[in-house]
Amino acid sequence: MSEANRTVRIVTNDEALFAAARGAVASLEGWEMGEPQTIEDLLTSRPTPGDVILIDAWLRTENVYESCRRLTGKTRSRTYVVTDERNDLAAEIAAFCGATGTLARPISGKGLRALLDADSGRRELPQEGREQERSTRELPENLLRDLVGDGANRLIDVLTDPETGLYSYEYLSFKLDEEFKRAQRFEQPLSCVMLGFEGQVSDDVLGSLSSIFLNASRDTDLLGRFDQSSFLFFLPNTGPDGASVMATRIRGSAEEQGLRDLVGDDLAIAVGISYCPHPDIKRREDLFARARAAFLAAQREGGVVVSAD
């Protein structure tokens, strides 16, 4: 290998995407294609400065945007999220999470060359600079309209719930589309879990609940707040049995900690679960609607776990 060559590194489970990327890189002078890697590989064995990292948006092993955040400041490489060209929100969210930009499928030599030429003058900021850039980046008006209507909020306020630190409902709405498409593409299960309680609780109890949720989840699970007293989870590669185990663990931890609402009553957590593939679920909206219906049924029964059959 020539010392002048730079490497395109890719994080993907999709052999077709890797083959397309390898073909595209083969047409580029001065570049070579590396074998597929994991985020841990990139963090452990740092890429050579000037290399390019491609991260598959349909990655099955972890949240692609969290992956971008983990890499920020750890490599001196440009990072691009490979996404569906119809995903209008991906570029702004990827940029917020520390990526250089996005690259639309299908990957071609011409498209990759245009991307590299356009960004050839950019340099990776040190970690402190990237953190400052993200903290001061204003939410673009078109993305704000798509997520929460007119306003002047910062993107961080849109992506996370300030009281729990979990994802906001607006961001979960975006992720539902992405996770549903991924589950269909790879023919893998996806569970949607809605859980919550009746009444109101203190900020301390909300914090305790958030910790319980995070301790019961995996890195690939998406946890968010639906409204004042309920939460919505997406569990990739998880069927109803796995979702039920998680829900039972959460309810047990809440009981062990003796969590109570503002009037002093024990916190009775109701859980509704839906999943795909399922013959009655054709659209992403169906997955959510069935979880919502199961959750309401669980509430009527006084706080139990209900799985939509």
C-alpha cells in the first residue's frame, strides 16, 4: 500500500452496502477500502488522520447517532452517515451528533468523489471545539417546523426531555420510522413498549425512574418520554418475550425502591407491548397504535403488563 493512500473505513452489517462502497472506492485514485469495522475498533485502533469513516444508518448493533457522538474528538477523520436519500432530517441530526455529513444510498464512485472534494478543505476540530460547536448550533427552521412547529428552540431541547434526560417524543417519532424500516429490511423483530403511571410525581421520582429504565435497557434500545406520566421505548431485535422481561424488571425495581406519587400512593406502572413482524402491523403507525391500546388496557387493570396479540 502506498503511503499516500488514504482509507475509507465503514461500519456496517450490510454486505451489499460494503460491496457498493468497495466498488465506489476502487474508482478513486489515492484511496483504498478497509474491511468493515465496529465503533469499538475505531476507538481502540485510531484511523490515520485524513481517513474517511462511513457509518450505516441502518446499523443493527447500535444507535448510529450515538455512534457519531462517541467518535467525536476521538479520530481525525471525516465521518459520514450513509442514509436513505428520502430522509430529510438525517443531515441535520447527524451534524448535531458530530458527523461531517451524510451520504445517500446507493453509494457510487461519482457521489463519493463529489462528497470528498466538497469537504476536502475541512479539518476535524479538537473535541472541545466540536462540543462548543454543537452547544451553540441553532436548530434550522425547516427541521424545527418538521419536529415541533415554529419556534427558536435549540436542537438539544428538541432531542431530549429536560426532566429525565431521555429522548423527546419528537425525536422518537423520527426514530420510529427509521427503526421500523430497519426491522423490515433485515427481517428482524422490533418491540414498541409504552409504560407509565397515573397521577403526578416529583422530580426525584422522575430521576429514579429514568435510572431504572437505563439500567434495564441495552445500548441499542431507544428510550423516550411520551407525555407527563408515560414513556415510549423501541427495542430493536427484540420480540414480545424480551420486551416483557424488560417491563417486569422495571416494575420490580420501582417496587423495590418504594417509588410513590405526590399524594403518597405506591407507583403502579402499567405496560403495553406491541411488536413486529405481526400480521396486523403493516405501517409504523400500527406498531405505535397497538402499543398505546395495550397500555390503556393495562392501566384499566390497575397497572399490569399487557402484550398486544
